[in-house]
Amino acid sequence: MSSRAAYLSFCNVIHAFALILWIAALVSAAVAAMNVFPITDSMSFVLERYAAYPADEHGRIAAGRIMEGVFFTVDMLQFVAAPLALLTLLAQLTVFRGPWRRPAHLVRGACIVLAAALFAGHAMMLAPKMNADLRAFWEAAEAGDVDRAHEHRAAFNRRHPKADIILRVNLLLVAAAAVAGTVGLRAMPGAPRERELDPPRLLQGRSP
């Protein structure tokens, strides 16, 4: 294998790792949310720290405190995966002169760029406001200021559907990019190909 083919193979591995990491982060967030909220909502318990807030809301508060750490971790993983996927994609199509116009590469590139743009918008504009509202809700609930707590919770809930849609759309986009990548990367110049076997001797008109 030439050095160029070796570098391309390494680039392809890093690109695949970035997409897998990205998908795993998004799936883990969805799986955690689907399990944490139903369990805490079905349980009756009181959080001493929020004793001044209605007890029937404590399960939701507990779930929110758990999921805050989950979503922070997911965002950190995406901060690694998204740039890595973009940089390796750029390297494949420029440094290694991949065929830009192949449908698989067009689909993969469009999906990755769009997913990265959606995540950037979420991380820079939506997530900070949601985190501020969530923390203000917890502070008000801890102080027993029910009206202010409900105000911040309502503001958080208004933004939450947008964040949920971004997560779902990004999961579909990155999964589509991974599928397109399995097709497109096989056609990259220098990509390893299946070893061709010699034709049978009988077809060559030679006896064994």
C-alpha cells in the first residue's frame, strides 16, 4: 500500500469514527430521556432541597437535574464529532481529490454540513437560553417562588420542541451520511479494493 493510500485509509477511519461518535451521542440522549422521565414521573418522592415547591413536581425536577448532565455530555461529544467529520470530509474531497460529483458524496456532504449547522445554531443560540431558564427555574423552585418558577419553566418548555426537533433531524442526517459514506468511500481514489483472482485455467484454454 502506498503512503497516499495509507493516509487516505487513516482519514477514512477517523471520518467513520466521527460519524459513529456523533450517532452514538444523539442516540444516547434519546434513550436516556425516554427512560428517565417516565420513571421519575411515576414515582412519589420529596426532594428536601425543593421542599418549598409543590411535591408533585419533584419527579420532574429530579429528571431535569439528571438529564442536564446527559445533554451536557452529548453536546461535548458533538463538539468533537461535528468538526472532526467536517475536517475529514474536506480532506477526502480536496487533499485526496475525491469525486465531488458522485451522488453518494453529495448526499454525505450535504447531510454533514446541514447537521453541523443545526448543531452550531443549537449550541450558540438555543441551548444557552434553555440552560438559563432551567437554572432559573431550579433557583426559584428552591426558594419557593412558585410564580417565578412557573414562568421560567414555561419559557424552557416553549424552546424545548425546537431542541427536540434538531436532535431528531440531526440523528437522521448523520445516519444518512454514514450510509452514504459506506457507498462513497469505496469509490475514493486509492481506496482498498477487493483482490482480483486469476481466471480459472480452463477459461484460459490451459490444462492443469
